[in-house]
Amino acid sequence: MIVMSVRIPVSAIGDSAADLVATIAFLSPELASRIQFGWTITVHILFASLSIGLAPFLVYVTVQEVRTGDRRYARLREFWTKVFGVGFVMGTVTGIPMGFMFGTNFGSFSTTVGELLGGPLSFEVKMAFFLEAVSLGVLLFGRERVSDRFYVLSSVLVGVGAWLSAFWVLVVNSWMQTPRGYEIVTEGGTSVARLTDPVAAFFNPRFPWMYVHMQNASIIAVTLLVAGVAAYFVRTNRESDAWRTALRLAVVVLLVTSAFQAVHGDAYGRHVADTQPHKFAAMEAHYETGQADLHLVAIPTDPEAITDPRAENLYTISIPHAASFLASGGDPTAEVTGLDDFEFESPPVAIVFWSFRLMVGLGFWFIALGAWGTYRYWRGDLAEADRYLQVLMASAPLGFVALLTGWYVTEIGRQPWLVQGVLRTAEGVSPSLTSTEATLTLLGFVVGYLGLLAAFLLVCKRFVDEERDRCGVGDRDDADGTTDGRPREVTADD
Amino acid sequence: MTEALSATEPALASTSTYLVESLPELWFGLVVATFGVYLLLDGFDFGVGVLFAEADEAERRRFLAAFGPLWKANEVWLVLFGTVLFAGFPAAYAVILSRYYLAVFALLLALGLRGLGSKFRGERDDERWVRFWDRCFVVGSTAAPFLLGAFAASWALGEPTVVAVVPLLAGAATVALVTALGAAFLCVKLESPIRERLVRRGRAATAGYVALGTVTLVASVIRYPALRSEIQSVPMGGLCIGTIACAGVAVAAATGTRYRWFAVATGGLAVAFAAIIGVLLYPAIDPATGTTIADAVAAPLSLNLTTGFAVVFLPLIGSYFVVLYSLFDDPASDSGQYQHG
């Protein structure tokens, strides 16, 4: 409960800047580094998953465009390539600091496990980053310089790059959850984890669960975004073939992927209960060892229960013994170890507990949205389902919310460990790091990334406005002479 | 530190011996080489950003058209440099990066401003928006090489901070170097009367680099007496002569409108710069703590594995760049040849 134990006096917020700086300088290097890493990865993950989720969609429309010559695919490709291009730069800009932070902020972590994790991170660069960056150059700038086939190939390679990049990053992260294939060697007073079995280390028990869950979550998030944007344009112009196509595609994909995510997530939960029982207990706010219920809905009855949820004090709608059943793989009377009975301190239970509830709740909402949309599609009046389209627009960012909350469960639920059972977070911080340094860069990242997000949204708003202007009411977009499958030219008055 | 726990592993996955005996030294070479390639390639981009400051609107569009498809791929070399250092010398990576904490983040900030500035300026029509991102682009493109040069010099000299005379001089020299690189790159990529000015700037920057480099070296000899023998060694002498030769070729080629030679010669300056850093470091990986290559190198199994990946993928990466640079080989113009993306 390190996060909770630091108190920032509220009165200081309104005081002079000097007071504020003095107050924030109380942040220990550890806490400042954790918040900084958590915040930067929160922003980065949005753009990383945008690339991961959008890539298959872009490949699909590019292939369709080249195969059928149908202009509505060119139109979708043009719009989403612009979003992808800006999102990719955002992903690069926010991603580059992450790797360096292992050295700057978590130096002891890097020293201890660098031999295991430096390799996969360099594989990511060699296999994925170059491929992605080079192919994106072609995708954004090369439409009229290369053959159709090469252009399709470049869209595929951008996607392959994005998925390979996630592959190696999740190899690293899953190893931190379920480390395998190493031994601890102590030399001259320092302990390092030495690789003994690369296959066991890279394909550790958590890896397949994490990779499938995360990639599918990215697809769901992007599908909701595509659905929301398509709903907006369809409401602007019901005749838009391009956006009706996107809408139909999105609702069907949403139903399939979100249903799969629920089934997969259920099994994943069982795996977490096996391998990280303390995380599972935090997800259910289960303190005392014994039979455990599964809380479908939890409502805090007093403010305290928000910051300190304890299963027994919450108003819940629960399935009796279901958590026991889940964790043990079928035995409703099985004991689930409570948080009080671990030899190490608990993770920040409130964040884990509520993040998990939010993620699961959103997951069921996505299934409902997918089913509702697919039903209207089946009935043939999807584009006329006005209320549904409005709900889709409102739900457009929710996939990213679900993805982030899931990530918080994974990472914050791992605490107090940085590497489960091997290295505590507090032990991983660079010994030379000072409060001032760490606080200064933390402030920089908070301000800078908020600015970045604002700039990104402004740019996206411009894309949407331009598209809306092209999408005037009553215009069929295949009659629009500007969509000839070639990129917009830059003219002096552009 | 590197020796041996068990000899019972299969040969390819040996935990006791490196694939070749000199693998740690080869990895040190790879660290220096990736730094050099990064400085060379992104040096073109930084230089475009520096020269952007005095360009008018039409020129700026041409500059960005030349820069657009290439810079992201170039920037990846920095990440490769970081991960090669991390994978090969994990303990050194941690100590070096946390020592120059604020400089590293300032560099990342500058890179962010450069990338976002170039990408965002064209995305809205609003005049203030364009000016703002232009400024970010210029400031980022100037600050990044300055910080990179200062960081590299502090690291190689074992100076605990970048805010010292020699690192700051090295930073200034690096800005001159990238300006020469950028001028050469734009001379190759652009067909226009503007070349005349670029040639003048490129020549001045090359001369400025040689002058600042000389001052930096002399200052190093004075400030770091312990390093005198390394600075006055044969390899250093060779690199200094090479630098002067490249500078001479660059000036002559620029004057004689042989722009590709201009680019090659300024590229030689960047490579020599990285080699100088390598000579100063060797045999240490972190002179400030006296950590040597042998002290910090990763254990055999990890390094052998990473080497396997490098042997497969580095040639492939080279081929990506051949494809990318030949695809966007012809002179860039602002007349729609490149989508503004």
C-alpha cells in the first residue's frame, strides 16, 4: 500500500508554486518513478493498441480496395491511414522513453534482470520497429510510387511489425509475472538473474494468456472506435456506402471478439489464481482465507469502501462459492487464500478491485453492443437504428478504458513485486536517483503528455471535420470525384 | 564474472562459453557502430531541422517532403543503440542512464518535439498552430544533437555530468556536424536555387565542426590529464586525420556540385565521431566507474542468443533501408510527389 501511504496536503494545491514544488519533492524516487512509468505507459498503451488493433482493419480495407477497386474501401483506407500515421508517431514518441526508463529510473531492476530482458527488448527493435517504421514510410508516402501488390505488402508489414513488437514486450512483461528459465547468481555482493533456458523464460506460463488477451483487447478497442466514428458519419449521411460498410464490419467483429474475450478472460482468471494467488485475492478483495464468492456487482455502502474495499463490507450481487470454483477449476468448497495470509504486503487492493470490476462490466457491455448491432444488421436496418448509433458513439472510447483498467489489474496487482518472487519494486529503483530529478521528470511527463493527448485529439477532430465535409447529406460517396484511390495532394493553399 | 556454472548444456545454448572468444569486444563494437549509424542517419534529419529555421514556407514544405518518409526509420537506430547496450552490458546501461538522468530525458523531450513538430504542423490550417509546431521542430532538432553529443562525450570521458566544459563543446560540435549532414542531404534531395545557400551553410558547418572538434580535443587534453595517452594514441591520430580529410572532401564536393560525395564525406565525419567515442571508451564500457567490457558483459547464453538474432536481422534491416532510400531516391518537391502525412 505504498501509494496510499503518501499524503499530499490538499491545502498546498492552492498555495504558491514554491510550496507545491516543496510538497511534491516529498515524493520518494521510488514513488515518483512508479507514477511516471505508470502514467507514461498509460498514454503509450493507447497508441500502441491503436496500432495493433487498426493494423488488421487497414490490411482488410487495403486488400479489398486493390482487389475490388471499390472506392468505398479507398475512402476508409485514406481516413484510417491518416489516424494510423499520427497514432504511430504518438506511439513512437511515447514509447522511446519507456525503454530508457528501465535504465534511468529502474536501474537496479536492469542490473538484476537485464541479461534476461535486454535480449527480448533488442529483438523487438530488430524484428519489429524497423519493419514498422520502414513500411509506414511506404504506406504514408508511397501510394503512387509502388505497385498495388507492394502497397498491400507494406500495409501487412506495418501490421506484422506492430504485432511482433507487442509479442516481445509481452514476453518481457509476462516473465515479470511468472518468471521461469533463470537462476539467481550472486557475485561480489550483487545478485543477478541469469538466463538458463530461453524457451522456458520467453514462453513462460503467463505469456500465451497475456498475448491473446491483450491483442484481442486492442482489436475490441479499435473496433469500438471504428464503430463509433462510423456511426457518426452514418448519422451525418445515411447514404454513405463507405461508412455503412465500416459500421457493419465493426458490429460483427465486436460481437465475435468481445464474446471470445469473455470466455478467454474466464480461463485467464483461473490461470492467475494458480500462478499469482495474491493478485487473484486482490481482484476479489478477499482478505480471509476460506471459501470465496464471486462478486458480479459491488456497490460501496460508505466512502471508506471505495478506498478500502473488503468483500465482506460491500453490497454485492454475488455467485456463492464461484470464486472458489473458478480458482480451483471446479470445486465450490475450495479454499482461496486471503490477502491477510500472504507473507508479503498486499497490492493496492482498491485500484485492483475496482479496475477489475470496471473491465469486466465493460466487457459485458461490449458483448451486448455487438449482439444488438448484429441483430439490427440481420434485420437490415442497422443504419437507421438511431438510438443504437448514438450509444455506439458514446461507447467509442470505452474499449480503451477497459484495456487500461485490465492493464492496471495486471501491473498493480503484481505489487509489491516488480518481478514476482524475485525482486520487489522498491529494490528495483536506481540507487543514484534523487527525489528532485524524479519529480522534475514526472511533472514534465504529466504536462507534456496531457499536451500531447490534446494535440492528438485536435488533429483527429480535423480529420473528422474534413471527412464530414466530404460526406455532405445526400451525397453518395462513390459519386465523389476526389476518392480516386490516390492520396490527397499537397497544394499551396492546403 | 563471465565464467561458467555448468558445462552440461547443449553446444548452441552454452552457458559457459561465448560463440567466439572476442564476442564481448564485438558487442562493444556493435554498441559504437549503432551509435554511429544513428548519428549519421538521424544527423541528416536533425540538420534538416536546423536549416528549417531560416527557410521560407515553400522551402519548408520541400524540406519536410524529403524528410517525411525517412526520419522514423532513422530514429529507430537510437532505440537499437539503447537495446544493444542493454542486452550486451545491462549493468552499464543502468548506471550510465541513471547518471545522466536529466540529460537523457531532455534528449527524449527534444526528440519528441522534433517528431511531433514535423508531423503535426501540416495537420491543421491555423497559422498559430503551424508556427508553434515549426518552433518545436527547430528547437527539438537543434537540442537533440547537442544533448546527444554532450552525453556521448561525458560518457566517453567519464565526466559525471553533461554540464561541463568539454561535453558542452562536444555538443556544439555535434550541432555543427548535423548541420553539415542536413545541408548535404537536402542538396541531394532538392533541385532548386536554394542549393546555393545550402552549399554555403554546409561548408561553413563543416569548417565549424572541424574548429569546434579541435577545441574540444585540446580542452580534453587539458581537463582530463589521465586520458592524454588515449587522446594522443595512433587510432585517435588516424581518426583526426580522417576527419580532416572528410571535411576537405565535403567542402570540395559541395563547391563542385557533387552532392552525393558531399553527403558521403559528411557521413564520414559522423562515423569518425562515433569511432572517436569508441576509442576513448575502450576497454571500459563506463570510464566513470572504471567498469570494463569484461566486467559488464552479459553471460554467454544471453549474449550468444542475442548475437544469433543480430546476425539474422541486421542484414535484413540493412535491406529495408536500401529499399526505403531507393524508393524515395528522386528529388523531392512540394508538388504532391509526397503526400503530406
